[in-house]
Amino acid sequence: MKKALITVKGTQRNAQNETDTIELITEGEFLKKGEYYYIKYEESELSGLDKTTTTLKVGEDSVVLMRFGENQSKMIFEKDIRHESSYMTPYGNIMLGVKSDEINVCFTENGGELKLKYAVDLDEKVVSDNELHLTVREVN
């Protein structure tokens, strides 16, 4: 894997139309393997996911986000398809639904960017609309 500078900006809007934005700039790793790009980085206290490693498997029209550590989850993003995922936290396990309405992938072997727009639901009731903008730059 190549060393990379990764910028993650996440925006969440809840049912009361309150918005929360978090931005994280961190070192991580980046690799192209076959048709997929893999991005790996450590979360921070800022994201509320301290002691958690995030790995993204990015394809042309799908993204799989996997978290390992204190907070474990696997979320699958495909345009207009709802996927259920188990989200394990130190407080218990939650089943969430995720449905993407926009996936924009623009990567080369030197880095690039990913933009996702998606809704998260609990028992098929939307609890938040989310945007994720991730950029990756290879560092030597």
C-alpha cells in the first residue's frame, strides 16, 4: 500500500434539519488492486470513532465501508439500492439501512476523490441524510 494524505468531510442532516459537519485530515494508505481502490485510515476522537480503523473498497459504482475496532460495521453503497448493515458499538448492536442516491468516483493510481450522498434509516424510517467527500493524495 502507498502512503496517502486523506481528507474526510462528512455532513449529516437529521429529521429536525439540524446539520453537523466533521472534517478529518489524516495519513493513511491507498492501493489499486484489480478493479478496486482500497483506502485505509485510523479514525480519531473528532469523529467519535476513536480506536477504529476504516477501510473503503471503492469500485466504479459501489463503495463498501468497513470499520474495525471499538466500532465495527460494514456499509454497502450502491446507487438507489437499500442495504441493511449491522453497526456494532460499545453500547450494543444496531441494524441500519443505507440507501445512496449519488456516488461519484474519480481515482487514479495516485489518488483522487469520492463523493457519496446517502440516507440512513432505522426500521425503514430515515434518521439522517448524509454526504461524504473523501480525497486521497499519495505522499512520498
